[in-house]
Amino acid sequence: MSVDGMVCNPPYAHIRLLTEPEKTQWNDQAEAEAGADISKQSPLYVYFMIHAAEFLDDGDRAAFLVPQAFLGTQYGIALKRFLKQNFDINALIRVDPDGGSLFADADTAAVFVLLEADGDPAPGSKTRFVTVDDRDFTSVRAAMCSTATGVTDWGEVTTVAQAALNPELNWQAQFDPVGIDTGHLPSLSKLGAVHVAPPAGEAGAFCLTAGTVEQYGISTQHLSRVARHPEDVPGYEVREADWVTAREAGTEVWLLDPEDLPVLPASNEAFIEQYDDGTLTGDAVDTPHDNLLRYLRDNSREYDLSNSSCTERQHWFRPSRHAPAPILLTNASQDQLRFIVNEAALRVVNNFYEVELGLTGAERNAVLAYLNSGVMGDVLRRYGRIRSGGMMKISVRAAEQLPVIDPSRLPENLVQSLADAFDSLRGTDRSSDSHDQIIDTIDTLVHRAIEEMRPA
């Protein structure tokens, strides 16, 4: 079957909704058609877009309305590479990016993808990244038909050479291009590492407020201190006082972290059975942990403590243990992501990544100044992805690819100035006027550092 054109709004559903052997069959077919590896984490629309090429000859056109997430995700790398190799990518159009989803029943920011089949795209092919300010049909149609560049009556257009589009990077950033060149800087992975915090599974069961701890009478010997939400850590270092403030505000500041109690069975199912038949409770049982057991039983009713995230770790009754990370990264935000010094040595759950830098003293603080700068705020747009409503999200892999300054290649006085500026920043209130002034100072120093590292 051959067609001259195609218009498609494929299903957005995640492939996990498919059962085996369908899942493997779809992925194998997509890999055969693309001639490349395709992530099994791909949503269904990825397979539709790849399969569509089977029906198109050179010169035929296709238009898709799909989530823009693929522009900045790991699974999207293969799709972007496939599109770049097999199509002239005429335009990517996003509509009303600050207004949330185009669809009432889909929590995702959508993008129109306008393609022309071409097995050998010309080196001079251009791709237009278009932002339409509102959802009016006339504006969207004008964006599709226009060849304008720059600011227009209905939005803004950025034109990029298709050959210059790197599938490994986040194409969402092309809608708001970053002017600064950081291509000569090393990646963050050269100076340290970024890790996902061990999953808490049913975090609501394991993250407790001080009120819940008091209500059940749980001993602090069964608890560790935790920072659950980025908003509970308002600045660039988390201090003891921040944790106390969050505790008094009724935030979940305790992580359930009991010792390996012999009385606790190996599975949640066995625990429920033994607790309910009185084996673990009552006068016949000599245990000082009744309050802890009662809390676990009550939360086994409210939460699924038998799910895979709980059963696949060593202990179902607590998240995996690890030492608190020295630096925390807020991995999603409406504003700029923050790299935070963990002075209070708090544990974290999935709202943060954990960062380790192989640097100390002024060199470490100089890098932290750079990572929290306004310049980095712009650079992050290339590596994070924007979700509906303007939420920025970054993956661990993308975080490790962030370009950074290397203090060992900078003048000592510049390193010290950056370090001093970060010390000033971490001591300020983020909402104060002095905070913005310090960021401006850091940005000036960061521009100097980037130029110092540029090859002659």
C-alpha cells in the first residue's frame, strides 16, 4: 500500500499496557523497520511513527500530533535519529506551552511533527521549531503554512540546520535556543557521579510526619531523617534548621528505617498473616516494638507493601540503606533545578538525585557556583525535558552529561572568586534581592571561566 500523505494522532499509551508477546513483537518489528535498537520503554506512538515510513515514498508528507516528551527522553534518541535519517523534518510546532495539555484527558504537552519522506536528506535541510502562543486554529494553521523566522504575530520561530541536530541532546531546547557555547567543556561525569536515590516504593508509608511518629509512639531508633520534598529545602544547602522547620510544619521528615528485627517475617504477606492471628502481638510475645508493628500493619491496609518495589529489595519494611549524599539535585522544578549541599546529612527519596564530586574545598564550591548559575539555567534546557505546565525534568544520564567548568584548568583567583560567591549564595534567602545580585555576580564569573577554558 502506498499513500501520498498521512495525518496521524497515534495512541499515547505506554507500552507497559501491552502484554507479552505483543510487547516484544511490536519492539522487534520497529527495530527491523528502523534498522536500529529501539528502547522497550518506548510509548506506542514511537512504533506508529517508525511504521509510518513503510508507507511513504520520497516526497510524501506526514503530520503527527504526539507528546513532545520524545524530544528529550532516552527512548526518544532512537526515534530522533530515525526521523533525521529518513525525513526532511520540516517543522516541530508546540502550542501554548505554558497552558498545559491540549487534551483534557492527557497530562502531556503535545507537538505537531511535520515531515517529508527523504531517504537522503540534503545537507542544507532546515528544521523550524515553532512556538504558537495560543490554541486558536487560525494561529496554528498560520504556523504550519508560514516560512517566517523569528517573532511573528502568532508566535516565534527558530530555524536550525537539520544536520546540526544531535539526537543525543534535548531538542526541546531548540524552541528557546541557548546562545552560549559550552561544547568545549567536560561533562559532569568527568568530575563526579549522579545517582538515583534508592526507591522508597510506597513512599507515603515510609515517610512520616512528627505527628504520625508521636501518634504511634515509634522510637527514633527505627527512624532516619529525610528530605522528601524540594520545597522543604529552600536554598542551596540543607541545614539542621531547615529540617526542624519542616518538622514543625507537619512535613514528612522521618524515614522508617528499623533494624533487622528477628520478629519481622521476610515478606509483607507473612507479616500480615502472623500479626492478624496474634502470633506477633499479645502478652505471650516479649517484644518492645509493638508500636512499630502496629504502624506497619495499619499501613499494609492503606498501601501496597507487597508490590515489586518493596519485595525486590532486601527488606520490605524499609527502603534500602545508604549513606546520605553530600550534594542533592532537585530533579524536577517549575524553576531552575538546584544543586544543594547536604549539610544536615539527610536521606532523600525520589524527588532528588544524589551527586558526588571528586573535588573538595574551593574547587568543589566553584563548580557548585557554576551549577547553580543563571548560565546553567539556560544550559539545562538542552538536557532536561519540559513536561506539561512548564515543569522541567532531567534524567540521571542527562545530568551526568551536563557541561561543567574544570577548576584544575582555571586560574586560582577565579576559582576562589567563584567559591566565595557560592558561599555568599548559600547564606542568602532565595527570595531576597541579594540572592539575585549574587547570581548576577556568579554569571559574570562563569562567563569568564567558560572563556578561560576555550581552546586557543
